[in-house]
Amino acid sequence: MNDLGFDIAEQFIAEANSPIKTIVAIYPGRFQLMGKHHAQVYDWLAKQFGKQNTYIATSDKVALPKSPFSFKEKKKIINSHGI
């Protein structure tokens, strides 16, 4: 193994043995339509990991009939759940 590879491997080993400081929760989905049950999952994640570390990930894909809402529309719906 070259020196750079060895140094990188050593760094990974050192980091693997250190305590985790922050966990970031990412809740991905289509959210066509985000329902109450989705909001409950988000609330649970936020309670576990903190709102500042909890994110929702979704796309801007619009493809009728299965995916009618744009990102902007989904954001409004998500916000209506208090998120």
C-alpha cells in the first residue's frame, strides 16, 4: 500500500473508534401527497435527532398521474403539517 493509502486507512480506523458526535436524519420520499403518517415519522425523527439535524428529501419530478405535485407544492403541503 502506498503512503497516501496507508494514511487514509489509518484515518478511517481512528475515526471508526471515536464516539459519534452528530447524527443527521434524512427522510427521503416522493411525498405525493405528504400525509399525517409522514409528518408523524418526521416528528419522531426530529425528537430522536433534533430538528436541526432532521431533513426531508424529495424531488421536483412531476409525472401524472402518480406524481402530480412539484417541489414547491410539496413544500407548501409539508409546511402545512408544521414542518
